[in-house]
Amino acid sequence: MVKTLVAIALCLCVAAPAGAAAPAAPKPPKPEWSELTPAQQKVLEPLKEDWTSLDTVRRKKWVKVADRYPKMKPEQQQRLQAQMKEWVRLSPEQRRAAREKFLAIKKLPPEKRAQLKAQWDLYQQSLAAKSDTTTADEASAVGTH
Amino acid sequence: MNEHELARKIVQRLNGGLDHIKQGTLYRLQTARQAALDRCREVPQPAFNPALAGAGFSVSRGRFFNARNLIAMGLLMLSLIGITYWQYVVQSNDIAEIDASLLTGDLPFNAYIDSNFEAWLKRSSQ
């Protein structure tokens, strides 16, 4: 019995790479944009331009996200559509890092998460203030020449 | 009664039982044993002996491609396909759920990848 199992395992090990190496025409990613329902197309409209660059796994993932869309609150729907275009243009490493960080932050207590959101807003304000100062400095420098 | 005593009694009982087996039963047991041995001898000796033989075991074509092995192989393949598909579905659902939550959350996704924000947080906490 042991010999039989070892033989089967060896056969599978030999057969699997042989099957993988067999020449096969690459399948086009699915689903095509035209295959989406009108509702899915409407949700995924920001991705229309990038749809051809997405592989099957990512396309199917977005279809699942689109199917969850009707259950989201209006502000969540807005956030999703506002961010999806930039999100797909991130590198896989960036997306993975973002997911890991998101999951870590999700475990924090609600007050900590609220604090982090407040800090992010503050950080954005500080960036905007710095940008305004730089613009003003450049304008005054141009004015003195 | 200790363990050895019990074992001794069981052996004694079994041997006693052996002495009292009916002739008819004994004959049927002998016939069955002989038939099993004959069937075993009838299996053709391997003419085809793949390279596996050198690895410490031999697998003949006749023995390998029998119904039992084919069923076992089929079940193994089905299990592998099932596990792979299940992992794919679970992983795909997980990523869809994470992405949907991430992109609809209070924090924009840039907050998770902006290393300057992280540095700013560290500075402001000092």
C-alpha cells in the first residue's frame, strides 16, 4: 500500500510539470468589459480605461467588489469610486503593503482609529500649509527679480 | 490480575480454542489459505520494471494500473483540484472583502502607504 501511494505521488509529480509545460495558448483575461452587467459597469466605470490591463484574478475581484456596492452606504460608495482608479495603478507590492497595514489598523480599538484619522487630517493640513508657504515664497522671489 | 497474567490467560484460551476447531472449519480455512497463495503466485512477474526499481521498490505495469490504484489516483487528483479551487475562491473572496473595506474606510488608502505620514506620526508623538 505504501509502495502504491509512493508510486502515485511520483506519477503526479512527473505529470504535473509535464502538463504545465504543455504548450497552451494564453487565455484572454475574463470577464471582458462587455460581459459585465450594466450595474457592474456603472460601479466600475472609473476602471473602464484600465480594464484591459487587469488579469482575470483582478477582474473577478472587482466584479465581487461591484456586487457588494449596493449594500454600501452612499459615502462608502463615493469613497470607493473616488479611489479605485488610483488603487489599480499601484504596484502589487504597494497594494499588499496597504492591505497589511489596513488589517493591522483594523484591529486597533475604535478610539485609536479615530485618533489616526484625525492625525491624517492634521498631516494633510500641514502639507497644504507647507505647499502654500512654498508657493508664496516662489511668488515673492519672482516678484523681487 | 496483572497484565502478564491476563495475557497468559488469553493465550491459553486462544490455544484451547485452536484445539477445538471443527474439522470442517479447519478444512475451509486451509482451502482459503491455499487459494489465496495460488492467486498470489498467478500474478505475472514484472516484465516492465521502471527506474523506480532502483530506488528500493518496483512497480509493475500490471500491478500499478489496476482498478484500485486508478480509483485512488482519481480521488487524489480530485482532492487536489478541489483544494486548489477552494483556496482560490477563499483567497479571492478575502481580497475582495479587504479591498472593499479598505477603499470605503474613513482613511484614504494613501494613509497606509505614505511613508512620510508614518515618519510624521513618529515625530509628532515624540
